[in-house]
Amino acid sequence: FENVRDASVVFGEIECAAREAIIENGGSVSHHHGIGKLRSAFMPHVNSDVTRGFFREMSRGVDPQGIFAARNGSFSEPVTDESR
């Protein structure tokens, strides 16, 4: 990435565009490493509010200090531009 200015930002923009196209065509948000922070913003498109609330409450029950999967995927609020 030596010749790519702001490679992290460029990657995020490409990832976002790709995920939007994938979801619009019936694809999945999943990844072999899980949803993660980058894809968490897409969770409202694939899971209902009730499902996401259940995931968060379940996570708080087994991990009240938020040590595991901190702010990741289904167990968190979506990452926004303001929270990055």
C-alpha cells in the first residue's frame, strides 16, 4: 500500500460499496473472521431490531465487561463515521 494514500480509508470505502452491492443482491455480511467493526453498520440491513437487541443482551449476560468481541458485529451498536 505504499502508493495508496489513506489506504485504510480507501479499503473501507471499497468494502462498503461491495457490501451494499452484496446485500442488495441477497448476499451475506458474514466473513470468516466474523462481522467486525467495519461490517457492523450493515447489521440493521440483515437483522431486525429485536434480533440485534437479543444479541447485545446475550453478550452483556456472558461478558458484562465487554472484554470479548468488544464493539464487534452483532454484539454492538453499528460503527458510524462519528464513532470511528
